[in-house]
Amino acid sequence: MKYILFFFIVIYSNSVFAQKKVIANLPYYPTKDTSDAYKKSQCKLDIYIPNNNKSLPVIVWFHGGSLTAGTKEIPEELKSDKFIIVSVEYRLSPKVHSPVYIEDAAEAVAWVFNNIQQYGGDTSKIFLSGHSAGGYLIMMLTMDDSWLLKRNIATSKIRAAIPLSPQVITHFTIRAESKISEIQPVINELAPMHFIKSNTPTIVDITGDRELELFGRYEENAYFVRMMKLAGNKKISLFELQGFSHGAMLLPGIHLMFQEIDKILK
């Protein structure tokens, strides 16, 4: 009896495991555009597919790391049975400079819109998210329509953008490229805050505790959200995860993101 029970446990476990898989290292630029070795090696994505269901919502995830570090490894906390996760690798400073990071992000998101159906994803339910530098990248795509329009994707197709502790002024690594101090704020065309407007996809902005965050990360997001609301934007909200630092807010931020996505889908 014990052997029979063990047999069924193994079969069941293998069946469940078989339903969950990661397809790794898919290039998101056309092959003809990847003659550059660094571009060819870096501009790839992984797809986590939880089960065999069709038309699943999709979360496109961009890692943090100050635009200088990090990988497309999918955080375990993101691996839910409810979502396909697309994790994006992009080129990093100092090997490249702005706006290459944003171009890579736009190309990856366009690839998802154009290809994710064949992996079971629903293109009407594509969410953009990322932590820190990743949050900055998705906010640039959401706020500045031009990046995706160049690739024939309207930002209105984004179901929601949910950045975790993003930079919404010009990113400090981009400022450093111009010899500007990391504590000197700049708001130019490379800042999401430059594009304040009333009509955007839904934005759920999540930061850590204002006393524990990097520099003025909470304050810049609070100002951004306030200006968006003054412009008449009714699709934006801000959450402050009290007691959590910039790095520590990732886990509770992901759980809050799932809750907010559930609300949006309902």
C-alpha cells in the first residue's frame, strides 16, 4: 500500500510540475538587429508559464539594480498559478547609456504584445511591473507614449502599470552620465514626471517607508501622483509600505500588486 501511495504521489507531483515551466532566453529583438554582441547576449527574456490554461493575464517584469546591475531571474514570489510572468533582461550602464535602457524595455514589451498569445497569454490583460530601476523603465513606457508607438503599440493597451519604488524624476544613473549629482533632482524628457497628464492606463504606485526609502523616493512619487490627480487623472493611486526599506518592500509590494490586479480584473 505504501508503494502504491508513493507511486501516485510521484505521478501527481510530476503532473503538477509539468504544468509549470520556464522558457528561457528568448531574444526580443529581431535577429537581423542583434549583430552587436552585447545586445545579442543581453536582450532576452524568460517566460514563466504556470499551467495549461489559456488566456492568462500577463505580468511583464523588469528587475532593479540602478540600471547598472541585476538579472532577469524571476523572483519566487512572482510565480503564481494565476499569471504568466515575462522577465526581461536589458542592457546596462556603463556599457550603454540612456536611452538604450528604455529602448530595450519598449522592444521587450512590444514583443510580449505581439507574441504572448502563443504561450497562453491574454493581450488584453498585460500588466507592467518592476522594482526600482525596473519601475522607472515601465513608468517611462507608460507616461511617454512615443516609445511604444514607434513599435505600433498604443499605451492604452497596457491594462495597468504597477511600479515598485520607481524613480519618477530622471533616474540617478542617467543623471550621473551627465555628471549630475544623485541628490540633484532633474525632470526632463527622460523623467516619467515630465509627462503629467490626465489620460493614462491605470497606475498603482507603490513605495517603501518614506523614512527608509532611497533618498526622497517616496516624496518624489507622492508629488508625481499629486500632480497627476491635479491634472485630472483618476486612474492613479499611491501606497506607502510603512516599516519597509527600498529593498525590503519588494516582497510585500508584490503581494499588494497581486491584490490590486485582482481588483482590476474584477
